[in-house]
Amino acid sequence: MLTGLVVGKFCPLHKGHEALIEFARARCERLVILSYSRPEFPDCPPERRAAWLGALYPDALRLVLDDAALFAFAAKTGGAVPALPGNEAPAEVHRSFVAWVCRAMLELSVDRVFTSEDYGDGFAEALAREFGHEVEHISFDPSRSIVPVSGTRLRDDPALHRCYLSEPVRRSLVRRVGLIGGESTGKTTLAAELADTLSTCWVPEYGRELWERKGGSLDFGDLLAIAREQVAREDEAAAKANGWLICDTTPLVTAFYSEAMFGRVDPALSSLSQRRYAHLFLCADDFAFVQDGTRRDAAFRRRQNEWYAGQLRLSRVPYNILAGSHARRLSLALRYVGKVESGGISRTSTGNSARSATA
């Protein structure tokens, strides 16, 4: 069986990698895709890379390695395993490691290796020596003209994700920003402004929608339903988001209302309230309280914010407080998410592109 090999970090897996893999698939009967990285890159852990490859290439023989995978193999076989090479290790170390993986872990050798790199010929020659038969190097788009992108660019600028990442990859890499705070702390205004500045979408508060639909009368079971629907809407919106997704609330807010209204919180809701976000902002209660006919009062708002801060401290969840005017809060939020340059706010694109994910 003619066996081909593609090796990469895939941090993240982008359409340049996909073009190489598709090129290779068309030129072999069995394709091996091997991925490892030392150190790992943020947001691209081995299990996530394995999920991407599994979603896009279920018919390939896929292996994503880290120290844990090597230790597990050693425990299973009782044999010695080489160390996972560092990304800056000499080429011969990587070549020897890949040959060992093929022979020991996959119990095969390869006939062709596909790369877009200058080292491809030497890689193939080294594998040929290890396997004792010819290994052909087939080069694909070494100038990167077909898909002009790199993992470094994509890690630095999430705005590029929509153009260069497939849907399963893009969805998992969306950086979610959660906004919490008491009533009349400017969350919704800030959500819309952040989404506009980052040229992405935002997820409105489903709990308010349901509260209005039911005429202000919620049952205990409604609170868990609210949190689950909020999370479902986040996940749906992630497919439309442009690198960032702004969330006008989180399940932690719903847990507060459950406690305040019913004196208890469903265990499933408590679990959802631990949901993590790339950035979590607590909007301060330093605005003048505005009564819109649905809110309690400034004292209740203060109680809310103190409860949120206390819960986050207990859970050791990192968060930032946003205080001051709307303009100051926006500036602070953008600074925390790394979108402020020395000359002012760095927008991912021009124009008013913010939109509610339910629009």
C-alpha cells in the first residue's frame, strides 16, 4: 500500500495545511498525519488538534503526540521511548523521532513524504536510510502562494481566522469575552460597542428575553433552561464570529438570579456557572442607577456585584473590573484583549459591522 506522510505542528490547523494534506491524499493510498509541538502553543493543545484532524480527515491515520501520549505508549509496551523533540531541535533529531514513531507506534514505513519546506529532500533521504527503502519527497507550494498564511500570523491576529480556518477549527478558536455585572452597569451597551470595534458579533441576554415573554414570572426550572440556552446561543454564534465573540452575560449571572429568587441553585446550573471565557469583565456599579421598569434598585445592584466578585475569588477565576464612562470601559476592555495600539484603538476592519448573533 503506497503510504504518504505529512508532519506538522498545526497550531492552528489552517487552509494552507489543508491544501498540503489534500494534495498528499490524492497521491497515496494511505496517508499518515503526524503532529507534535514542544512547547505547545496557547489554544492549540493536543486534544484540540486531534479533534480538528479527526473532523476534517477521518479516513487518514492520525497521530498527535505529547509527553503523556509517549508515556502511555511506554507503559503499554514496556519499552523505552525517545523524548519529544523541541521545536528548535536539530533536523536529525526530528527525523529520527519521526522514523521511530512510524516503526514503533504505527508499525509501518512510508513511501512518500509531502512538505512545503526546503528540508523536504533531506527529510525523505533520512527516512529512506531508516526504513531501508526509497522515500520520495513531493513538494507542494513552497512559495506559499496558494494559501498565503502562517500559523504565526493566525495566532497573532484572530481576525484572519474567518479567511484561513475551516469551520471546526475557527469555532473552537473563537475567543469568548464574557460581561457580567449588576443591573444598569452598561453591559449591553459595552457588548455592542466591543463587537463593533472588533468587527464581530455579540450574544444578547436570553434571560431577559424569556423574562419579558413570561411577563416577569419565572419558575425555578427556567433558570437552568436560561443558562443552557445562553450557552447554546454562544456556540451557535461562534460559527459567525470574527475571531472574538462578545457575550452580554454568562451562566454565573443566571446562578445569581436563581439564588436571589429561589434561595437555591440547580447543581447543573452551578456547573455551568463555572464556564470559562478568554476574558471575563465585571462591569462596576459606578454609573447612576437607571430604572427601566424591570430592575430592582441600586442596593440590589451592589449586592449582585459583590456576589459575582466573591464567587470568582472562591473559584479563582481571573477577571478584570471595568469602571468609569462607557468610553473608558471600552478602552480598558480593548487593552485587556490586546487590541489597543499606541496611536489608539486598533480595529480589525473599518465600518460598523457589529451585529447581534440573533439578528
